[in-house]
Amino acid sequence: MRVALWFIALFAVAVASSLFLAGNHGLVSVFLAPSRVDMSLNLAIVVWVLSIVLVHAALRALSLLFDIPAQAKRWRWQTRERALLSGVVQALAQLQSGRFLRAQKSALQTLALHKGMKDSAHHWGLSTTMLVQLQSLLHLIGAQAAHALNNVDVRNAQLQLLLQQGRILQEQHANAESLEAGQLLAARWSLDDHDPGAALTWLDQMGPGVARRTMALRMRLKASRILGQYNQALETARLLAKHRAFSTLAAQSLLNSLISSSFKACRESAQVTQVWASLDPLERDTPAVVLQACAQALALGLAADQVLQWLKPTWAKLLKNLNALSREERTQLVELTQVALESLKPSTEWLTLIDQVIQAHPGVVEVSYLYGQLCLHHALWGKAQQLLESAVGRLGSVALKRRAYASLARLAEQRSDAGAALQAWRQSALTQ
């Protein structure tokens, strides 16, 4: 369609020209004293158009002639530019394929080529910013290859050059990517060198935006766990869970493990209270966390009434749903509650609570055992003996079974039944 339109336009111009020229009887006279030159107007128009075309062609030819040095310079620059980009790609490909020695050699050779280009950038080639970024990338490739080859001296030298170029980019071009890449690599290499303290130092030097990236948070979590800084590791794990760096199940398992480690690292009861206060409400509602906190609190001599206050929500959860706790967690809950209550005066509040749990779940042997021990603590001898005798044969925990036999032995001694007491003590000693 376009070709047809061009032909129509050409024919129209040809027709218009023929109509104009055919009926044009004008005459042009040029006086060159003492002569005169007469020519038709049609010939004058043709000569005028041809002269314009010839002048334009001559000027164009002169422009191309004088532009030859610039074109040669441009060609040389583009050739070096292609060689530079080819060297970067080759070094990166060799690094990714595991050819670390070749990658290091290619990076150093390309850096030598780059050295002669960084001061002669032109408007038709790479910008100065791009050249500095390519140089930073080459230093990064060289440092990474040297790290893989366990060449610490070369790695550190290339790292310092990378950081230097990164600071130049940040100050002159507001581009901090190269500096951030160097800091992240240095932190990761410190972890590989089993120096978590140095890794945290590198991470602390980063800006708040970089330090909250998933890669940086993962390294901070690993370094904090190695150094035993569980509070910081817990905060980092929460941020990673918030960023969805782990699955829900893995995140919960990691958080529980760190919380458990935090409690185990406590050496005073005040530290346990401090760690407990730093937990989120959802974490304080997790049975595994509550049981670990209470076990450490009792071991360090925290007040029993405080421990019972922490345990009460777990008992309320068990009252509503038996499956809220596993059998092992129910056993630990019973043990901790018994230890805490035996150090206090008898309280009808807990006796009523445990009775409600038994009424809601009558088949739970661990709760029946605890209720029997509470009855013994409240001097309800007959009910205590009945509950303990019915529960002792069904208990799965060796520790609870031993305590049940020991309590039955004390009850037998109280009623002066030496034979039953001896038999109960013997069963307690043989239970394993």
C-alpha cells in the first residue's frame, strides 16, 4: 500500500512538472558585461536545483572527510569496550562454573584493560559510572575466586579495592550497591573463616536498609547463635519470620529453639524473668516455651507463685482441649506444677482447677496423679491413696511413677503399715 502511494505521488509530481514546464515560456537573461546570456526559465530552474544538490554533496563529503579521525577513535574505543565486556562475562561465567583459577586470571587481565580506559571515556561509549561499576564487579569476581581458592591475601586485597570503588560510587554517583556487596561478602567470608565476631562487625557497618535484607539477617542469625547471643538471634529470627524467609513450621521451630537456648543460658532467676518479659504474647502462650521457662525458673530458685502464674494459662488451655499438649508436655507440666505447689502452703484454688481438668478429661492419668499428690499435700489421705493407687500402674513417666510409690510409702508409714510401706519403697527403688 505504501509503495502504491509513493508511485501515485511520483506520478502527480511528474504531471504537475510537465504541465508547468510545458506551458512556461519565460526567459532568464544574465548580463555579464559586455555579453548577455539568455536561457529559458525551465533551464534556469534545473540548473539552480542541480547546483544546490552539488553544493550539499560537496559539503557532506568534506564533513565525512574531517570526521574520519573521530570515527577511528570511536572504533578503537568500541573495540576496547567489547573486549572489556567480554572479559567481565567470561570471568563471571568461569566463576559460576567453578573454574576459580581461570576466573581470577580473567578478572585480573580485564582489570589491566580497564585501567587504560577509565580516564578516556567518551559520550558514545560507557559512562564513567558504568566503568567504575564494571571495575567493582571485576574486583568482586577476583575476591570471590580467591576465597574459593583459600588465598586470603589476594581475597583481602581485592576486597579492599572493591570497598574503595564502592565508596567512590557512593560519594560521587550516589550508588551504594558495590559497597553493600563488598560488606555482605566480607561478612559471609568471616563466617566461613569461623569468625562470627568479625561477621557481626561487618554487618553493623551497613545501613539500616541493607542490614534488614534477608541475606544479612540470615548471617546475623548464624553469627549470633554461634556467639551465644540468643536475645539478638531471637530478634533476628522474628524479622526473618516476618519477611517469610522460612516456612511457618520451620519459623516456629526455630523460634522455640532460640527461646529454649535463651532460657538455658540464664544463670540467675532475674535473667529468666527478663527473657520472659521480652517474649511476644503469642510466644508466652506456646506450651513448649512456658514449660522451658518454668523449668529453668524453678532450677534457679524463682518464686513458686510466679512460676504457677506462668503455668496457669497452659492448664486453662489443657482444660479446653486435651490435644493442646502432647503426652510428654503433659508429664512435664504435671512435674513442674507439683514441684511449685509443694513449696507453698495448701491452696484450694489449684485443687479446684485440677479437679475441673479431671472432670473434663477423666482418663488422663498424669492429671489424676497430680490430683492425688495435691490431696496428699492437703492432708486428704484417703482420697490421695485412692488416686495414687489407681494411677501408679498406668503412668508412663518413670519419674512420676517413682514419686507415686514414694507417696504411697509415706501414706503407709503414716497409718503404721510397715509391710505396705516397705513394698512401696521397694517398688519406687526398682522402677526404671
